Amino acid sequence: MKTTFTYVLIACAMITSAWAQDRAESLKLLVKNSQDPVERLQALDSLGMIYKDQDVDAYTYYTLEYIELAKQLDSIEAAARRVIRISNIFTKQKNQPETTLKLTNSFIARKYQIKDSFLLGSLYLKRGGAQFDFDLNEAVSDYKLAIENYGVQDSLYVADAYLFLGQAYSNLGKFVPAAESFHRAYAYFENLKDYEYMLHAQQGIVVMFSMNGFYEKAISERNLSIEKYKNLDLTKHLTTSYYNQALDYKKLGDHRKNLEYLLKSYETMQNLPERDVTPNIKIMLYSALLEYYSDIGDLEEAQKFLITIEEIYSASGKSPQNKSYYYGAKAHHAMATGRIRSAVAYAEKKLENVLQVEYEDDILQSYKLLHETHEANKNYQESLRYLTKYDSLRVSMYNKTTANALAYYQTLYETERTTRELMAKNTRIQLLAKDNSNFKKLVTFVSIVMILAFGVLLLFRNQRHLKNTKSLQERFSQALLISQENERKRISKDLHDGLGQQLLLIKNKLFTQGDKETKAMVDATIEEVRAISRDLHPFQLQEMGITKALEFTLKQVDENTSLFVSSEIDNIDNLFNPEQEVNIYRIVQESLSNIIKHAKAEAGKVSVERFKNNVRIVIKDNGVGFDFNEKYKNIRSLGLKTLLERTKFLNGQMKIYSKHGTGTEIEFKIPTV
């Protein structure tokens, strides 16, 4: 039974795949041959969806085609949304961050056309991600711009931006702003109950412990995070955690633990799906293993990882960070195999790329590597020069670490107040400085609260003003419709009672005189005056009721125009007051008038359905159709605007389904309670 079910599943999958392939081929022909750019755009969108989970290259190709065509059609927000979707593919999977930079820059240059806060904030976020391996300062700037441009409804993405900002500050060695960013990210994720990313933010803080020399603390905290990842079944994050744990053990001089965690990272990565492992992670880990085995002289194991890293490196993007890992590992291997000049060349290339990324710890290790390779090459002058640079940078980093450590403990004291012993050790000057700092913080906090309160008040006033303005506009439109209807009623009455009566007198006089030809002309004029009078004000509403009035109008249209009209009308008498009935009558009348004037239709259908709490009116035609947005924005097109105002007057809803060549359907839902 199980085998049969499996075969059925396989057969279904094959049928689905064949259908998708046929669908894709027909869409490709449509893209190639269609002269309608909107139709081509829709086809490209469908092609992207078909290939999204099947073929990354095809997906990116058709998405880029969609973006270019959308730009030509001035659909900037639709195109920007696709850029955001494929940015991670170029930055992470394909290792082509320069493509992401090019795409995001082209839309940020047109940001005045983007009103959606999510889109604008995400463009900066994706550009920051692309900058991360090239220019950390630019990445920091972009993450800040992302936070500024996201709206209050975009809190999840604000949290991401704070997380990435903390990572960028961390890699720049700026401990205090990094810690603040990580804590803010953690608070956002905690509020969103996103436990996976809460752990990411926590990991960022752990990295800060490591960068500032608290290696034992970092290892201890990371072990807790590793257990949480395991409990939450988030094994895809263990590779990086084990790798970072190995680095901290290396800094402590524990080479056994260093190798243990490198191998744990390697084993975890081997068991992950390919989609969860980026080329960056592979290059980073394989470089560390190649370096380790080269340094201990195990050339057989080193050779295995050398072959692997060469394959991955040649097939992936060449970011400065990846180059630094690759050339550093190659330098260690060249030293182990006695190729000293090659080791020097590789070490110099490592430094060249490390200087672009600006990771101080990596720069320090590059100076040390160049000192060792030049010394092995017996170029003692260069060896001494890099040793001097190494010592100078190490002292500078030590001073920064000391300052950061002090800042960390001060922050701990400010926020947790758990180490009162520290207060006893501070001098009077430190206490005064702390009091002054607290006062400044209080003033800043009060100022921020006042600014926020003023901002909220201003926002409230603006919203109330907009609401009042909108209400006034709606009341004015409704009053205008009522006034217009009253004026129509007056003119209709004047025509019927005044001009109509005069014409009847003329007709009677002509009858007595026997002038039949002139009498016929007068009869035609009287009938025309009556038709105009009926159009101006539907007196049949009072005489027959709304249901019969609608049926009579449809009969008149069917008999006096080339349009064939069918109808299904429920009895809706006594459901609405007279003003509402007039507006319902006008909605049907004006919709039919639009069909006759513009639709070029052969047939139409009107249905009026009565439900428990509402009446549903649907008016269809088989005409040429139209683009609603284009028609509604046309200042000369008053028909749709009038229909919408009448629907608002009835507290109803209006929906339009139409496109060129497929006819039009207009649906009105009018509440009865």
C-alpha cells in the first residue's frame, strides 16, 4: 500500500512538472511575441514564480527582465519589490554583491517615486548587506538609513537592521554602539516573539565579549546559545557557532579545543541542505582547517582541504573577505611545504584584502603572518617592519579593549545595578563624572519624551485635520448630488407642467384645424420632452416603486438602443428611503449610459439580488473594457467618480473588474440595515 502511494506521489509530481514546463514554454513565447508590455510583464512575473524553487539562474534572469520592463512602464515600486527579493541571491548565494549594489543604487536614486516605507527601508538594508564585505563604514550608514526610512509597521525589519548594524560596529571594533544595537535588536525580536533572531542578537553580544578579550565569558555564553539552537532545532546556525567557538579557543591557545570545534563545524555543515550553506561559510571554515593542518605539519590532511577550497573559491564570488581567508590559508600551506616566496606573496595579498574590510584583528594577524614569512625568506628588514606594525597595532587594540571593557562594566552597572562593590572602588572624580553623565541622560530622556509627545500631538492634529477634510469633502459631494437631483426634479417638472402643457394646447388647436403633418411633429416633440423629463427625474419611482422603475428603464434601453439587455431583478421595494432609491436608480441608469456610450458592447446584463443585510447589484457587458486606474485618474472622466460618490452616499461598496478586450463587470453592495 505504501509503495502504491509513493508511485502515485511520483506520478503526480511528474504531471505537475510537465504542466509547469508547458506553462513556462507558453509564457516564454508570450514574452517574446506579445506587443502589450503589461501582458509581457505579467508573463515574466509568472515565469519567475515557476522557476523560483527550481532553477535559481532562470529565476534571477526572468526577475531581472521583469525589473527592467517595470522600470520602463514606470512601475517603480513593483520593480523595487523584485530587487529586494533577489538581493540575497546575488549577495549570499551567487556571491555577487556588486550586482546587488548596482540594482539598489538605481532605485535609491529614484526614491522620490517610492512611497512604501518597507520598500525604501529594505533597499537601504539590502545595500548595506552588499557593502558588508567591502566597506563596513558604508554598511553602517546604510543600516542607519534603513532604520530611519522603515515605518512603525515595519518593526521586524527594523530589528534586522539593528542586528546587522551591531555586527558591522562589532567588526569595526566599536564596542559601545555595537552593544547598544544588539540590545535594541534583542528587544525588538523579543517583542515579536522571534526566538531564532533573539538568539542571533545574543550571539552578536557574545562576539563582543570575544572581541574585547573576554574569551572565557564568550565561550560560556556561546555554549548556552548552542544548546538553545539544538532545543529549537535550528541546526543550520550551529556551523557558525562552532566555528566562532574554535576561534576563541585558538585565542586562548587551546589548540585541541580549536580543532575539536572546527571539526564539529565541518560535520554540522556536511549534514545541512545545500541551500543553508553559503560559499562564504565554506571558504571561511575550509581555510581555517587548511591553516590548522598546515601549521601542525599534517600535509596529507591539509592537501584534502586545499583541493576543496580551490574548487569552492574558483566557483564563488571574490569578495575581499573571502580573498583574505583564501590567501591566508594558502600562505600557511606554502610555508609548510617550503615555498617561502609564494608564502610571502600570498601573505601580501591577504593584507591587501584585509585592509579593504578593516577588521583590526585580521589586520593584526596579517602583520604577524608577513613578519613570519619575510623572516623565513631571510628578508629581515621587511620582517622587522611588519613586526613593528604588529606590536603597534596590538598596543592600540589593547588600549581600545581596555576602554571597551570599562565601558562594558559601566553599562552593566547602569542597567543591572548588581555590583555595588564597584561603587566603593570608584574615586570621587568617577562618581562626579557618573552623576554628570546621569544628569545628561535624564535631560536627554526628558527632551526625547517632550519631542515625542509634541510629535504625537502634531501627528494627531494632522490626522484629525485630514479626517475632517475628508468628511467635509464627502458631505460636500453628497450635498452636491442632492442639489443636482433637486434641480433635475425642478427642470423636469417645468418641462412636464409648462412646456408639455403648452405643446398639448398647440396639438389640440392643430387637430381642430386639421393640420395632420404639423400635429405629427408636435406629437414627436411632446414624446421627446417627456423622455427628457423622465431622464431628468424618474417620476416612475413614486408611481411604480424602485423595482418596476428599474425594469421599465431596462426595457426602454433594450427597445430604443442596439444593446441587448437581460436582467434578473429581485423585489427591493420599501428597503430604502426616497433619496436612496433615487441614487440606486441613477447608479443603474448611469452604468447603462456608460455601456452605450463607451463600451461598444453587443449585450449587457443587470442583476439585482436581495440578501438579508444588503442588496447586490451587478452590471456586466461584453464590450472593449478599460483600465480602471487610467480612467479614474482622467480628469475628464466624471462617470466613475459620480458612481463612487453615489455608492458612498449609500454607505455601500463598489468593485470594478475590467481590462482591455474582456468586457466590464461592476458590482455594488448596498446595506439595508
